[in-house]
Amino acid sequence: MREFEFTVTETSGIHARQAGHIAACMKQFKAEITIEKSGKKANAKKISRLWVCISK
């Protein structure tokens, strides 16, 4: 299994437009893709789950 870690350094984090773009791009992959913030994990292919995970 491959693992990749990326850190968002922007203090305001990821906004809705960027989250939507991430989810749309990730749908093309068969792999399970997870985004984590402060211990909360979300499926990167689902905008609703992604938004809950990254919101303040």
C-alpha cells in the first residue's frame, strides 16, 4: 500500500471550493483516499464528509 502525506500550511485551511475540487479529482481513483484533520478522518471522494472533517 502506498501512503502519501501532505500538509496544508495555509492558516485558513481548505475552503469549500477547494474541497469540491479535491473530491471531484479523487473520484477517478479506485483507491481508498482519506483526509485527516485533528484526528477526524473523511473519505476524500465525498464532499459532504470532507467538508465536515476540514471545517473549523
